[in-house]
Amino acid sequence: MKKTKLLSVVSPVALVSLLTLTGCNGFKPGEADTHNLDVNIETRGVTISLWTGFGQSITSTLENIIEGFEEKTGITVEHESKGGYDNLQNAIELAATTRSYANVAVGYPDHFAGYINSNIQLRLDGLIGNDHNRKAGKDEEGFDVDKDGIRLLDYDDFYDDYKPENETLEFNKDGKGYKLGLPFNKSSEAMVYNATFFDWAQTQATLKDKIFVPTTWAEVLSVGKEVKKLFAEKAVYGKILGTDSNVYADASTFPAGVSAAFDATKVASADEFKLISYDSTPNMFITLVRQFGGTYTEIDKTKTGVGYAAFNDAAYRQKTLDAMAMIRGLDAEGLVGIPASFGESLYCSTPFKNGRSLLNIGSTAGVSNAITGNFITKAAAIPQNEKISSSKFVISQGTNLALFNKGTDAEKVAAWKLMVYLSQQVNGEFAARTGYFPTCESATNSEVYQEYLDSFGAGEILQKECGILNAYTYGNASKGWTRFVDPGFQGSSAIRTEVGNIPGYILLSSDYANDQAILDAVYAKLPDYIRK
């Protein structure tokens, strides 16, 4: 396998022109199908390309896994990491003019929307429907495989939560979505918490019913008030709360048998402390809108095929305002923060480790950043809205695999086999080695992934807690959770960026008279994506 790392940059002007390309890459709109491909065409000796945006650690793991595919199939895979998802998207859009893009690439739904608009991405419905024709036998685990031992695709095996984002990008005249991608690397959000403090609180008779890991936003409010009250009464800030309930200037003054229940030496005052922090402000707004019964964006499936912002439309406005009011209620008690609240630009992991929050919501793929030697960090489900029984929404993140209109039929089928291999056959191994979540039931139940969940090594416990959380809480239908992704379309990334400012407007700005003024101002910045 050729292992090449590239970094591509495209100017904003070039991107604008590329996004407006139509019908110049080998087929007209509506002809991007794969029904006529012979899935049994000879592919040995074929060379295909795969582009991703992964960093070095994930890239190394992926390339080791790809070597197994090459050994089985005789197909050569030239993998290139573009050094980040934005660079990857830019590279593909630039390559659209010369048809020099890869055979396969990973990407987010809004990226795919641009590729579809440029007519370079193939619909997968034909290949999915005809893949059973590759069957030549079964492997040792009883799965149907082709002559090379590559499993056949079982589309029904993918988790239902991961399918819609690939089926809501392009629609036929009846409003039914085409299938444009296969799920690959998935993550979600979890709430990490200072287990040392919360476990200590549970040993205190006067605190155990008041201070606990919250599961709802109402509990976040009530627990936060009790924590603030405790810290004020104990004059904790700038000091250490010991497990004997006394406060010490530093650990050197602890009596025998006493350890730190909460180290506040890096928290100068009550104003610097928040009970809960949230890394991603776009995710915060989008998730809360869902939890309060609202809708963030919508696509007109039957008439225009165009996507719109919807959170300030008349049908959903009050739900959005309810979510914003909840944030304001927490802020009124000094309980909620975002990166900017702590002088950070991207994440709250450093403030969390320094004791400036006790709970932090962030990507499950990055929970290792919340580990510190000062206390034990554990993971739990994010809080839900207790006022709505169906409020258990948690965002799904990660990329999907796209097949591009490039090369011979043999190259397209070879690329398809790679997609099936990565998305299902070895997805459990990829997840176990990277900390991402499996895409499907068979990958979750695979021996390698189950061994990963059962083997808790030093420094890996928190990541595996998130894997268990995803598999048996978020992924358990009886628990009532929905791992959601809003549909991608031309402009959806611009909407996401703009709504990411809303938590900051609520928590840190005095420029708006009320929350409705904030929504109106955001809509005014998105004129191209408002339903007329």
C-alpha cells in the first residue's frame, strides 16, 4: 500500500466557484447511479485511492487494517491523509475540476452535499441492491463472503441512527432519499465528571441526596445550587476540600488518612467556577433544541430539495426559546460555561481538570483530554430535558464513506469492496483500536470489540466507559435514546457555524434585548437559508 500524506489548501474564491459546478464531471444530475456495475468484475491488480482527514495515530491504524484488505483481494489502496477534514473537503472540491479526486473518501453530510452538487459522488443504491451477487460462500463466523473473503454488505446491520444522514442528501421525485454513503467512524457526546468529588459526596449523609451526578437539566440546576452552597460555606475556593470535610491550604497539611475530595487551588473565586461546561457551542444549541422538542434545520424533500434553517420558524420558535431559557436559568446561578467563559477557544477540558467545573460535555472521541492525576474522571450520559419524555437526544458525529465517479468499472467495484470491508467487516477492530464506535451490530458484537470493552487497561478506562455508554445506553432501544444527525445540504455548515454563536450571546453578551432578538439577528445573517 502506498502511504502518502498531503496537505491541500484552497482559496475561498476557488471554493465558491467549485461549489457552483454542475454537470461537468461525466454525468448529468440524476445519472449518478451504480445499478449497471457488475459486482463480479475482476478487480485483482486494480489500484484505487482513498482520501481521509485523520491524524497520524488514526492513519497508522487504518493503514494496518487496509493491508489486510490488500492481501485478501490483490487490490492496491493508495491512502492519503489530507491533515484534517476541512483540508480534505477543500482538496476534493479543488480536484473536481480535473477529475483527480480519489475513488473513495470519508466526509460529513454537508461535505457530501457539495460533492453531489458538483456531480462527482455516486449513489450507492445499485451496488447495495446487487451486492448479494458477490456471494461465493461463508467465512468462519458464518457471514456471506465473496471469493476473496470480503463480506457482503448487510445494510440492515447498520444502526438505524447512522443511516438517515446518508439518505437525506438527495431525493427522487417522490421525496425518497438516495443512499449516498456508508457509515465509518462514529462518536457522540458524553458528560465526564469529577468522580472523586461526587463519590465523596455520596459518603456524606447530609449531601448524598443533594449532590449526585445529574441526569436531567433540572437536576443540573438543583445539584449546582447545592454545590455552590457547600463551597461557599466551606470557603473552598483557592484551597482543598479534604475527605474529612475540612478545608486545607494544600495537601502537605492533610492529617493521616485524609485525601482531596475537591482541589480548588486553581479556582480563585466563585465567579470562576461552573458546575457544568460544554465544549462545542454548535452541538450545545442543536442538541438542546432537539431535547426541547424543536427542529434545527429542515429539507424540502419533494419540491425544491433545498435545506433551510428552521429553529426560528413559527412552528418551532417557542421550543427554541424554551431551550435558551433553560441556559439562562443555569447562567443566573453561575452554573454553566463554554470555552469562552474560561478564556479558552475550543474546549473546556483544561478548566475541568483545574477544578473550574465538575462536569463537562464533549466528544467521546476526545475524553482522554479530561484525564488528570488530581482526581478520577468517569463518563455518563448527557443530561436530558425531564419535561419531555422523548427528550433523550444525543448528537452523532463522525464521517461516512463516499464513492466517487472516477475510473473504470473495475476500479469502482474495487472501491466498493473497500467501503464494505471498512464499514462492516473490520469496523469492530477499527473501533477497538481508535476509540470510535462501531457502525453496526455485527461490529459491536465482534470478538475484537467485545474484548476491548472487557479489558480495562490503565489510561484507557474512560474511553471504554464511553464505548459501553454508546453500546448499552445510547444504542439500547429500551433506554429511549436517539443518536441524531441533522441533514446535510448546501449551506448547512454555514448555519451550524452561525448557531454556534448563540450560547455565547446568551452567556457572555449584552448586545441583545432578549432571546428572540438573538434568533432574529442570527436569521438575518443567514438570508440564503431562510424559507421564503
